[in-house]
Amino acid sequence: MNVMIVLIPIALFMAAVGLAAFFWSLRSGQYEDLEGAAHRVLIPDDDDVPS
Amino acid sequence: MALALSEPGCPSGLAPAQERETQRADPAAFVRRDASGHDTLELMVQGAKCAGCIRKIESGLLALPGVTDARLNLSTSRLCVAWSPGALPPSAIIDALTRMGYGAAAFDPAAAIRRVDEEGRKLLRYLAVAGFAAMNIMMFSVPVWSGDGEMGEGTRTLLHWISALIAIPAALYAAQPFFRSAWKALRARRANMDVPISLAVFLTLGISIAETLQQGEHAYFDGITMLLFFLLIGRYLDHRLREQARTAARDLLALQSVTASRIEPDGRVVAIGAGEIGAGDRLILAAGDRAPVDGVVVEGVSDLDRSMLTGETIPQAVRVGDPIHAGVINLSQRLIVRATARAQDSSVAELARLIEAGEQGRARFVRLAEKAAALYVPVVHSLALATFLGWMFGPSLLRIAGFDFADVGLRVALMNAVAVLIITCPCALGLAVPAVQVVATGRLFKRGVLVKSGDALERLAQVDVAVFDKTGTLTLGKPRLVSTVDPAVLQAAASLARVSRHPLSRALVEAAGPGAAVKDARERPGEGIEAGRMRLGRRSFAAPACDDAADGAAELWFSNGEAPPVRFAFVDTLRVDAKPAVAALRARGIAVELISGDRPIAVEAAAREAGIEHWSGGASPSDKTARLAALRAEGKKPLMIGDGLNDAAALAAAYASASPGTALEASQAASDIVLQGANLMPLVEAIDVAKMARARALENLRFSALYNVVAAPLAAAGFLTPLIAALAMSGSSLVVTLNALRLQLRWSRT
């Protein structure tokens, strides 16, 4: 059971990273245009040179 | 792809290429300088649907000289363009978009302030914290439940303490919206749904800490965070629905915002926004412009289309010295007008009082969820109290009655009372209505129906009378030639009519088809057109010798020298699907009426053509309001559909109201739903969806009630464990959400 002392902080830390990532994405406006984001994936970048 | 990109419009063919629209507002008035020194302009783009559109528009604009940034938001159809100051005129951007086949209109930034949705972000943050806490605590709760009997007391208490360390700050943070709302309600000496929620949060946290301190078995840290998580989902959905509707409505109005050309004292002409006009300004009102403010004509002679104000389809002639009201459209000649009031003080604003009076009646409407809450709060509170008293004093009462019962103590009594509060907490109730409304309005929004609030849907589901306005609502507000005349005469008359912007002339040209305009035609405002010996216009101008036909129809007379004058009669064109829409409403048991400010004879013709039996013409705005008040007094629930300023008060007074997207600002503001596009059928669809949504919402509420009827006695009897509470809460929320999604399924099948 002593392993819990290590595992619990690791689990909580990872979850906290996830939460922080969500806050960051919220603040950087990634939820402003969900529909456009879905479509932009399909647009080829102009600097992509086909080989 | 390359081929498709060179053609106008959406490369995927999802939307037709937009036709060139006469953009009245000069975009120059809406350009703003941003922090980095670039000029920026926000535009509303019509017809953009796919990735190809994004690419076409953004790369097409970036190719313009001086443009540094172009970004299209596909969800809101807003385009933000930035360019180096002076590199190009703002109108070049609109021209470029029009060439690509998209409709574009500049926004008045004052009317469409890009307000970041702070409230929504805050709710999302609460939601994330609650979700984080609920999931992590579950990580500790599952071992406690499954290790039952094997796990040592020390380990269990350690896991409870860790759960407490997460749950206490998370719950106190994430429950803030409920605390605030409950506190506000309590101070106003009312009780809303948030009061039992807040109470449950505090009591559960307290009792769970006490349990943990005593190394007890049951702690509800998982339950309380999960509860907040589900409740916040409902809260967020509800908020997003309102915010979306509000933004869409604001965007629609921002598109209508007009600019004006002001003549400065030094003779220069500058474009300004309507909001900047002051009393005494001299404004140019070109043919086709809508007057932004009240004023007086100081130069020029012309005809005015006043249909937005009165419903009257026949234009009115104006001369120097005549007053002009905000909202009228100048038809034939350029006018110079002296403003007598600012935009916000113009005659439009005077209607605001009437609208406000009507809306007070509507504020009394009680939403379904509120009705449920009014029943729910007292029942739950008394049940929890009864549970506590029962466990506390029950045993001693039973002993008095002669039974052998041991006291269970304060701890068990409190535990069971809290269990009642947790299990009956309105997760499902809180989700029941918003989930349904989000699905319903989302689908309607895609079909071009803008639902402005959740309760609009609830009201729309109950209407039993539909009252239509005529001009611009049931009809397009565009006259159509009905007389049959000799084609040669029609062509001759049309050659005169081609020089005029008068609506009757345009209708005549439309009937005659393409052809040449006569060279030396002269338009005499308020009278007609003259070229050589030919005259086209009013009876008094073109055919003074003829008798009045006395059928009240809009008319033009044409004379050519000695030949007998010919009369052209016109009627207002119905919307294409007006007749089927009226029939569809009837088939749903909704009576249809027509009430208009236009001449009775024109109203009767439109009513007959659309298949409406009850009609009245010549109605003033207060007549319309009176008719709606009479219907409501009879216990009916009237739906008013109108577009003009003369309908605004009636729209506000009706039980539910709708207006077409072309309606004036005041009318749209007073409406529950706005129909974009030229058809009326979406209105019928909106009513169908509203009815289905109401059925689903009622099912959800019934299910929540049933759930509470089963779960609450179990909790009161002391059978509840944290595991059962967690399963019951998530299960009921899931059922309610799935039932709401059923609305979407059923719909896509039809």
C-alpha cells in the first residue's frame, strides 16, 4: 500500500495538468469558432511543397 | 479545385452565389484603427459554408494590395480585415467579396460590439473545476466502495481525507453561481432552485468532514462534486442558448444599420454612422436610401415609401418643407433633409413606450422550469426536515407508544436528511428543459429561424391564433401588374417606366421584360414620367379626362397622344409559400387572421389569395394592439407576425411573435423569433419544433418527478449509500439528455 504515497500525487498532478491545459485553451480563444476550426483542417498550407 | 475557386460562390455548392446587393451603408464610416496602427473593418459575410470558402475569401483578400490580415469566423459568419491605412478604400473589400460571389455588409461596431462572453467563460471554468474534482474523487471512491470489508479503516480514512482536500475548495469555487443566485433570491424573500442546491453543498461538505473526522464509512465528497458538475452543464447550456440568440439578433440588426451623408458647413460630404447625426445636420438622401432620422425636406421633390411605418403600399409625394420620418425609403429623386432629431429620439423611439407596455404583459409568463421549481423547493425542504425530525425523535415517540426502539442519534438523523437533499437535488430537473431547448434552437437556427429566448419556444408551442400583417409579411411589399393590356402598349409604357425607381414603374418594367428606355424622358416627382406626347403616371397627370376606376387598387395611367388612355392596376405580391403556410397553420388547428394598415380593398385581395377568411384593413397600430388584447381577453394565445413599425406594439402585446429578417429594428426587437429568408414555411416548422420540444421537456420533467418519488423515500428511510447516490444522479441526468437528443433524431427522419 505504500506505493499509493507516490501514485496518488502523480495521478493528481496529471489531472491538474489537464485542467491547466483546458484553462489555457479557453483563454487563448480556441472555442470561438468551432465550426471554422473543423473546416480549416482541410485547407492545404500554401508553403507545403508536394514532393 | 482550381476551377471551382474561380467560380463565384461556395466551391462546394453548399450555398448559391450571392447576388450583388445594393449596400446602402458606406463602410468608410465603420473603419476602426487598431492598436498596431492598421485600419480594421468587420463584415458580415453571406454564403460562406465550407473550408473552400474560408480559403477563397482569406486568400482572395490577402491578395489585395495593403491587406495584412483577413480572418473569417465560420460559426458567426464574421470576417475581420486589417490593412495599412490608406492602402485601399474600404469599399474595395466589399467589391472583392462580391466578385467572389459572397454577400458582404459592413458592421457598425457600435451596434455589434464584440463583447467577449465573460459569463460563459466563467461558467466553463466552474464546469471544468467541478468535472476535474468529480473525476479525481471518483478515483478514490471506487476503491473505497469495491474494497468494502477488505480495506483497512486507516486507508479508507486517508482516501476520504484526500477526497476532502480536493472537494472542499473545488465545491466552494464551482458552486459560486448557485450561491450567488440563492443569496439574491433569499434577500428578495423568495426561494428558487438554487436554495436547496446551496444548502445541500454546505450540509454535505459539513457532514462528510464530520464523518471523515470520526473515521466513518460514508463520505459524500464524490456526490457533491458530481452534482455540481451536472448542474453546471445545465447552467452552461442555458447560458449559451441565450448568448447565441442575443448575438445573432444583434448581428442581424447591425446589418441594417444605415450610414448617412452629411453636408459639412464647408460643403464637403462625409459618411457618418446614423448614431452620429445631430439635430440640424443637413443630410443627403439619395434615391433608394432609408431615412435614418426624422427631418424636414429642404431641397428636392420625391416620393416616399412609407410601408414600413404604416403598411400603406402607395408612395407618398413630398416637397420642400414636408416632414420625413425615420424608416421611410426615398424612391425617386435625391433629397436634402435637415435632421430634426437624433436617431435615438426619432419617431421610432416613440414606439418603444408602446412596446414596453406590451412586454410587461409578457414578463408575467412563467417558464416551465420555474413552475417545476416552485413545486419542488417546498416539497424537498419539508421532506428533508421530516426525515431529520423522524430519525431524531421517532424512536422516542415509538418508545412512548410502547415499542422497543433505541435512539439513533444526531449523526444518523443528519446523514439521512442530507441524503434526501443530495438525491433529490435537481440534476435532471436542471438539465430537463435547457437540454431540449438547445437541441431545438440549434436545429431551427440552421434552417434560418432565429429563436431569441428559451421561453419563446415554450410560448410558440401553445399559440392557437396567428395574426398576420400584410405588407412585407404575408406579401413581399412589391406590387405586381394584374391588368391585361396590349403588348405594344405595355412596351411603350415600359420604355417610359425604365427611367424611374418608383415601385409601380419597376413592376411595370418587370412585366414588360427587357427593352430600351426612351431617351428624353423626364420624371416629375409625385406625378409621373413624360416623353414627347407620352405620359405615364397618376390619373390626374396622364389621363385627367378619365373616371376613377374606384376599385382602390394601386394604378398607373398611360396616354399616348390622341389614343385612349390605358390603366394599369397592380396588387401586392404574396410570398411564394404564403398560401401553403396559411393552410399548414390551419391544419394544425391554428386560426389565421389578417390585419393591416393598408386600404381595405388591397387587404381583401391579399386575404382571398392567401385563403384567409378573417381580415381587416385600415388598421392603426393601436387597432392592431386592441385586436390582440381582445384575443387574449377571450383566453386565446395569439401569435403576431409583422415587420413594420406599425406592428411593433402589436408584436410586443401578443402571446408570441415573429418577424421576417427584413423587418425594422424595433419590430425584430419585439419579436420572439426572426425568420431569415423570403419564405413563411419556416414559421410552421418552428411551431412544430416548439411543440415537439415542449413534449420532450414535459417528459423530462415527469421523469425527474418519478425519479424523485422513488429515490426520496429510499433516502429518507436510510438506504442510501454514496455509491447509490452517484449512480442515481448520473443515470437520471443521462436519461434526460438522451431524451432531449431524441428531438434531433425524430426531426432528421422527417
